[in-house]
Amino acid sequence: MLAFTILNCWLQRRLRITNPLMTTHPSLSAPMMNINLITPVEKMARNHPCWCGIGLKYKKCHLNRENQKPINHFEVEAKMLATMRKGYCSHPDQINDPCGSSIIKAHTVQKKGGMAAIAETGHVLTMKPRMKDITKTDGNPEPYRIGVNDASVFPGFCGDHDTRLFKPIEGKFLTFEKDTAFLFGYRAVAYEHFQRLAQIKSIEAQRLMDRGHPFSKQVVVQKIMSAFAVGAERGATEVKAWKAQFDARLLSGHRDDFRFVAVRFDEVLPFVAASAFHAEFAVDGKPLQRLGRQGNDDLEFATINVTTFGGQTIVVIGWIGSDTGPARDFADSFLAVRDHLKADSLFRILVIHTENLFLRESWWNGLDPALKAEFKTLVWAGTSKLERSRDQYKINTRLFSAAPIETVVAY
Ligand SMILES: [Zn+2]
Ligand SMILES: [Zn+2]
């Protein structure tokens, strides 16, 4: 049961309940989101819609569930992974620009660029937890090895579109311009879009975890799952809107309301990442916006990509929309971090906000055990296991000596 709960709070990043904090964004003072919980009924008429709310008749769902063969964590994980394996091409215009080849494992961090720069013998470490490790370690899994062919990939593009779309950011060198920054953002949003849809599909598999358990336990499982479903649906709606915004600008070439900041460091940092997230706090701790509140469809997200060009790590933070909102505040707060701490700040931002983060193995292995423990805890930020808080960005120990050599701001 522990692993089940932990897995769900891991997946549940956008269903949080926190104290109201008064500042400018309306979400900071809005009431919390209502969740209509299910009403469990121990015995129902066979043809009645089942109490768990998935839409099947009782006889096809929870009738006799306590006597069904129990499903184990590994089967559930296998089913979840299977739902994520089937892909689609994210390119938005299949009529004028149809796919020219089959779906591939598309990298969100360039394999020959950023990934190669941190790989050792063809491997990197990933912080994305596997269910068996969560179970084994009581929710504190170690980062584990993954081959560079599988690191950061998702079946979200055909080979043809992947190659053509991202050619401008696949070379050996990179100039920070709106067009290149936009492509990084597009890739991150396409990835998040895929992940959120896969998450919804995975709920179905997880709902079977109450097989062979008594009614009381079925109730616990189904209540967690239905609350999770609310959050997942909301997340999917949001990410569809983000993707639609990026799609429209990809096709039109319009970049006026696409904004970004970018920093180039003077050396290769031992990590890469690609993600899109809601910044709830600025790096200095100022509250920016809160998730899980009622009626807030104007939450701002930002994309973040960290990779390497010409032996130098770059970071691009981008967003579409306002020049005065939470995304801008977040980007500015990162730029305001003093140069000698910027790389450390960047690493914390990634640990807090994305599981699509990859590390150089020897670097991780050489870290102080206390620091490892701290980062392993921080990866749960934004779940019901560890709420996000204003002090999580604070740097306690300096790890990197890299310094920024170029900063670009395009608002
Ligand atoms: Zn049911
Ligand atoms: Zn395609």
C-alpha cells in the first residue's frame, strides 16, 4: 500500500492543497479546488453503474472484486509502461505537412549533444522512479542507469518531423534567438503533452490494484484514484492548451508573445533536462501562483531545457504570454541569482520541477551522502508527499564552479 500511495503522490503533482498566500496572482487567494469524491457502496444491483465511477456496470467492475486474483505492483507498472509505449506524431499539420516516416523514440535532449556530453560508457543516470525501487527503498529510490538511446525519449514524433523540426537546435553550435529558443520550448511542451495523456491512461491500470482486497481497501484505492483522476484531467486540459498555443506559433512563425531567457555557462555541467512546469515560487521564495485552486485557468507555465553545445551547458527558459506574470517573475528571479551560484540554482530548479532530468554517473556517485539524500527528497516536491515551499530553492552547499558567460533576455 505504501508504494501505491507514493506512486500516486508522485503522479499527482497538480492536485495540491496549501495555505492561501496573499500576493498579486488571483490563484494565490482563490479557494481550493473542490473534489467530488465517490460514494462507495458495498453491494449494488448488478446492472447499476459501479460506485467507483469508471463507467462500467457493477457486475463488470467491483462485484466480487475481493475474490479476484490480486495484481501486483510490477504488473501495474508493466501495464502503465505499455500505455506509454504507443506513440503519435506531435506535428500539428498533418494535411499540408504529413508524416514522412514512422514514430520514433524522440529525444527531448539531443543524444549527440547534451546527452553525449554527460554520458559515461553510453549511460547516464535518471531520477525518474521505478515502482520496484520505490517499494524496495520506502520511497527513496537512487537514480539508476539508463542507456543514452533510451534517456529522455518519448514516442511523440515521426522520424521525419523530428529531424526537420529540430534541425536548427541539433547542430554543434547554437545562437540564442527567438526561433531556436522556441524550438526548445516546443520540444518540452510536446513531451509534457505526451506524458499527461499517458498518465490518464495509466489510471485505468492503477484502478485494478484493489483486486483481491476487502471492500474497505477497495474504497481507499478508488478514492485515491478518483482524486488523482481529477488532477490528471485538469493537467491534461492545461497541457493541451499549452500545446495548442505552441502549435499555432509553430505554423504561423509568430513569435511576438514568445519570451525567453537563456544562459550559457563556461563549461559542461553534469546534468541535462527538458520540461514544462508551473512556477509556484520565484527562486528567491516569492509566491507567484498556486495550483489546485478554483477557477484559475490563467496559470502560467514555463519550459526549461538544459543541454550542451560546443562544450558549454546552456539553459533556456521560455513561455508564451504575458511579460508581467509569474513566468517572467520566475525567469527574472533565476537571472538575479549571483553568477557563482547560478549552476547550483539551476540544478535545484530541475530536481524540484522535472523527472526528465539526467545525470553523469560519476558526478552523482561522488556526492556527499547527505546531499544525495537531500536531492532524493526534493524530487518529491510538488506531490502530496512533499509540498512545494518557498525555501526549497535555497542553496546550502555549493557544488559547481561553472560561471555564466552569456545571458540573453527576450521579453
Ligand atoms: Zn467499479
Ligand atoms: Zn510526423
